[in-house]
Amino acid sequence: MHFQDAYNFDLDRVCKCLVHYGVIDPDDPTKVKEIPFCSYNTLHRPVIERKLAIIGKTAKKPEVIQAEIEELLEKYQK
């Protein structure tokens, strides 16, 4: 397993990669894409994130998420 970026991308290593991600195909949710780990961040992640993005939505700040988690924990620990 090797983390690759645009500066050290090695096609031979990608071809021999044994670790794969299973990702639901954004173009056809009935299919799953098998993507080599070595090439995921460099080649596939930007495309998949763009296709799955919800227009007009922004991610919650980590502080907000943490507060929500703590609130839920307190609620269920009572």
C-alpha cells in the first residue's frame, strides 16, 4: 500500500495494488466501482466528490458536530 500524489504517481504500482475501495458509482447507484487504493486520492476522489456534492449545502464545522455528539451522548446516558 502506497500513498501517491501527482508528484510520485507510479502506474506500475497502481496495476499491482492489492488494496481496493468499493465505492457506489455516482452515475449508477446500482453498481459498485472497485478502485485501487494507490490511485484513489489522486485520480478518483475529486471526481467522486464532485458528483456526490449537494449543491447549496456546506459541511458543519467540527465544533458543531462535536457539540451535537456530546448532546446525544448526554441524552442517552441518562
